[in-house]
Amino acid sequence: MRFCAHAFAAVAALTLFLSPSVAQSGTPVAYTDPDTGITFDTWTVSETLSTGGFTFGMALPSDALTTDSSEFIGYLLCSSQNTTSTGWCGVSLGGTMTNSLLLLAYPYGGSILTSFRYTTGYYLPVAYTGNAELTQISSTINATHYNLIFRCSNCLQWTQGSESGNATTSAGLLDLGWAQAFPAPGNPSCPSDITLNYHDNGHNIWAATLENAPNTSYTDWAALAKTTVKGRCSTTTGSTTATPASSTPLLARATTTPK
Ligand code: HEM
């Protein structure tokens, strides 16, 4: 398994080097969120490769380059085409769409809803049944972008039925993937029951070098993650019924973008 992960990292790195169509550099750009003070390694997909651009960022526990972390603090900055096509975006925590833990996010009703997904083929991923957990730290939504900062617990190792996989932070290099779509998900109020169209605003894999992600303030930052936004699911569908657990509605405010 470890060999496979390293072999894949090597292939991904080589692809990154050789392919002119590659999404973005694996070299991170350090970005500190002004509201929370959290510093991320960020990787940005340019507007030419995905309309409106896309940025993913990661902060990790201080020892993550020597001891594999099962969690991270994430940063997502995704694009909406207009007020109707508010879209969705996602990351693959194993690089490929298949056999990796997928996280997708989309704006809806003034909040950003999220769903963990998994698939063994290139079709609509099903809801992930493992124990990954997402708690929000902050979110912003405007007409063109939405931004989510979140703690992702049990996200760097995954199990779905008989399949399992992991991302090894101690390698200093993660295989990650991104995908972005223009249309909003169908049935958006219930993240576990959404329908999706293909990611028509791009996708790709990149080999993400970890540089500034580990930080001694990680534990303090992780403690900022207090909000669980579950959406609203009908009891008749068999999904968890939930209203946003936050006592503070996540309202739109100005988005700060990394340069
Ligand atoms: C209806 C839903 C979806 C369909 C039909 C779909 C289909 C596909 C197809 C056909 C490819 C390969 C394209 C190519 O080789 O050029 C692909 C790649 C990819 N998809 Fe999806 N996808 C869906 C949802 C998702 C979601 C929810 C995510 C992440 C949250 C995701 C992440 C990716 C990534 C990272 C790639 C590039 C890596 C790879 O080829 O494995 N996809 N998708």
C-alpha cells in the first residue's frame, strides 16, 4: 500500500513535470487567513483552467511531516458562475476520483454545505460511510466565489466497505485532486441526497508539496472549528434529519482571496 502511494506520487510528479495541460504547480503558496490567523499551504488553479479559479489549502499538526496526520484544517475557495449556477467544487484526498475520499462543497441558503463521497468508478460518487467529520471554522459567499475554512477529522485515511486508503503526510507530498462544476447540485438542502452533474468547470490531479502546512498553532486553530452544518434532510429518505447546528447563521460576507 505504501509502495503504491509512493509509486503514484512519483507518477503524479512526473506527469506534473511533463504535461503542459497540468492544473497547477505542486509548490505551495503560504497564505494566512486574516480573520482566523490560520496559515495554509495553498495551491491555486488558474482562471484559464477553471473559470473563476479554484484554491485548496491545508494546515496540519506540527509533527505531520514525521508522523502521519489523520486530520487537517482545509481552505476551499471555489467559483460560482452566477446567482443561479452557484456550482459545486470538490477535492480528492487521494488524487484520483476513484477509491479516494472525496469532499465536495456548495453554497446553499447562505451556508456552505458539504458531503463526503466515495466511488470505485467514474460516475456519481455515493455517500461515504466512514467516520470522516467536517466542522466549519468560517465561510463566506458572494456572487462569484465561496470560501470555506474547516477542520477535517479522520479525513486522511478512509474505509468504504472492503476498500481502504490513506494520504501520508510524512511523505511531505500528497496526491490531491480537484473538480469544479457550474450547475448547482440537485436536491441541495440535503447533502447526502444531492444529485450532481459532471464537473464541467475542470478537474485534475496534482502532487502537493507540504512546506508551511505543519504549524505549532494547529491545536489552537482546530479548536475554532465549532460549527456543524448538516443541511435539512427529509426523514422519509432515511437520511439524518438535521438543521444547521450552528447558533450563528453562516451569512455571506466579503471574501478574502489568497494572492
Ligand atoms: C456525477 C458525478 C461525477 C461524474 C460523472 C464524474 C466523472 C469523471 C470522469 C469521467 C473523470 C475522468 C475524466 C478524464 O479522464 O478526463 C473524472 C475525473 C475526476 N473527478 Fe469526477 N465525476 C463526478 C463527480 C466527482 C466528484 C464529486 C469529485 C470530487 C469531489 C470528482 C473528482 C474528480 C477528480 C479529482 C478527477 C481527476 C482525477 C481522475 O481522473 O481520477 N468527481 N470524473
